Amino acid sequence: MKRISIGSWAYTIGPYASHPVDFDTVATRLKELGFDGVELGGFPPHPNPDDFPDKGHRRELVDKMKEWGLAFSGLAANLWSQKLINTDDPTPYLQEFEKNCKFCVDLGIHGIRVDTVQPPSIFEEVDYDTAFSRVTKTFYAASNIAADHGLYVAWEFEPGFAFNKPTDIVKILEKVNRSNFGVMYDTSHGQMVAVVGARQPGEKETLPGGQLELIEMLSGRINHIHLIDSDNTCHKDENGEDETSMHLPFGAGLIDFDPIVERLAQESMSHDWWTIDLCFWPDAWDATAVSKKAIDELNTKYGD
């Protein structure tokens, strides 16, 4: 059976930004619901490298997690203040990345999430080839840093960030070509990339075989899994514009999870985590229990 976690950012950003749920409350509730762990959104108000600056603070957090009987399934590093595509100097990004790698090591976290930082509209400022070169060189350097700390890097592709077409994803994987670098497969993002083609610049690129075809394209390079539903729409930003994939609780969308999860379960990964992602869902706190029940059913079917 897979170990089950949930992303802590669901309770701190978007609808929860004005009234975030503190980390202790989140962890206590997750334990009550039978979760095995939490995927840490490493930015305020939850634990992060800046607010937990030394090993003493971090040991206290590790001890708390042990008391709760929980583990960390990964870290979503706070790299969004950095530039990636619209700069030819990746030094600040890589320095911030390494700081988060050290945080992972101190907390016993084995995987760190990244994205391409800038939205697809960045191609109006930076040409494709330049953007591709900057992303792949920086991801390659970041993978080397992560490897030095014993970590794997999970790139979360999604409509809200550049390089969101199926062939883009494959090209970046092939160019970076590091054994500890792969993709985080989020079923909502998979739907929006492979089926809808959301926010893809230029001609849309979707796949006749939908998510199953996309998983086959990425097979062997999937190193982290997020499970959540989709209704083929994007979350809206504060201006009402499409931002990134809408993440709905299981059953509130239209994904047929059985064939997708059965196929994802065949991927060989270095860990045994499946993570629920309720990012931007307005009632994430209340939807957590329902989502846990749904993923437990999938785990019973396909988690062995």
C-alpha cells in the first residue's frame, strides 16, 4: 500500500491566504484522518528555511512530526520570487534552491519540487530557444546540487507555467538528462495539458489518448505523483483570467481515475508516496476527509 499525504499549501494560499490554518492544526487533523504524512509548502506561515534557520529549530520540527506519527513526503520550495526564464544569471535561483535542499536534508525530506516560475506569456518577452536553454541549464545545475544532498528533483509541469505542451515536457526531460530529475505527475495538470491544452501558446497540442498517452510519453521519468480531480477548467486569478489547473476533490470533476491510477501505480519510483493536492480549492479544509476516503479506495485497488 502507498503512503498518503496532502499538500499543506492548500490551507495557506488562495482562498486561505487571509486566514491560513497553522501547521500544528493541519498536522493534528491529518493524523486524526489517518494520513501518513504531509507534503510541505515551504513558505510562510508553514515551516520554511527562513523561519526555521538553524538545525535546532529544524530538529524540534522533526521531533514534532514523530510525535504526530507523520512524515514529510516532499517539499514545495518557495522559488517564485526568483527569475528563471527572463534572466541569463541563474545564480540567485540556484542559491535559493540550495538553501531549500539543506532544509530538506535537515527535515529528512527526499524530494524537492520545482516549476518554470514564469507564465506561458513569457514567450512574448523571451524567444523559445533562449527560454529552453535557460530552463534546462538551470534545472541541470539544480539537479547536480540536489544530487549532492541526496535528493531528487520533481518538475511540476502545469498550464500556469511555461513549457506546458506534451512535447515540451519530453524535450526538457531529455535535455536535462539527470537520473535524479523527473516530473511530478499531477492528474489535474495531466488533464489540462493532454486533454484540454490549456494556456498553450500558439497551436494547441493535445493527445488523442489523453492522460494515458501522456503517462506513456513520460514513463520512466515520473518521480512524484499528485492525485486530484479536474473539470477541464483553470483556476482564475484575481483578474478573472485563467491561471493554472483547477484542483477539485475526487468525484467533483470528470477524471476516470481507475485506468490512470492503475497505470501510474506501475511506475517505478524511489518512494511510496501518493499525495492529494487541493491547491486553491475554497473548502479544502472540509474536503480533506472526503479526499482521504477516495484516495484510500484507490490505494486499496492499485497501491500494492
